[in-house]
Amino acid sequence: MKCLVIYDVPNDGLRTKIAEICLDYGLARIQYSAFFGELSQNRQGEILQKMKRRIGKREANVQLYPVCERDVGLCKKIVVTPPDGRPRTEPGGGTPSRVGECRDGKR
């Protein structure tokens, strides 16, 4: 099942660790604190438990939303590239990932 993981974590080091966990589970970064990808129900539980252990008693807000295929197909985006035409670099390196090819409501 496709899932959206979003988080608000004030601590820089912890925020980086949460992002690394998302990447370890094969999720693609779609914004600074948002990841999207395929996670079975078991993997959803695993990733949340791993994050909970890493967070401990520190301040954090992590949310995981399962997204059905129908809703993925309805996604709409506005992506504006810089004037030089080069994609901007995401935090931690790399370029932004795209969720399918949905643009203006089309896949």
C-alpha cells in the first residue's frame, strides 16, 4: 500500500535520523519532511516502532497516512524549477523525487 510519512521534528540530528529511516524503508523524499512510497501493513508498524524508539522522549510529531491507488491517481502538483533549469538539491543531497508522473491531475 502507498503511504505518506510526514514529520515535524525540531531537533536537527533527530530529524536527520527520521529521514534516514524513511530512506532505509525505500520511501522517496517528496518534500523536506515528507516521504512517499510502498509499505505493507507490517512494514508500516515496523517503521513507526523504529521511529518511536529513535525519538524516545524528545519532541516529535510523525504521521503515516496510507493512500489508496485511486487517490494517488488524483494527485496534483505544482513544481517550479529554478531559472537555470537545474533541479534543486534536496536536504542530504540528491534531487527531488516524483510520485509517479502525476501533474495537473494526470498520471
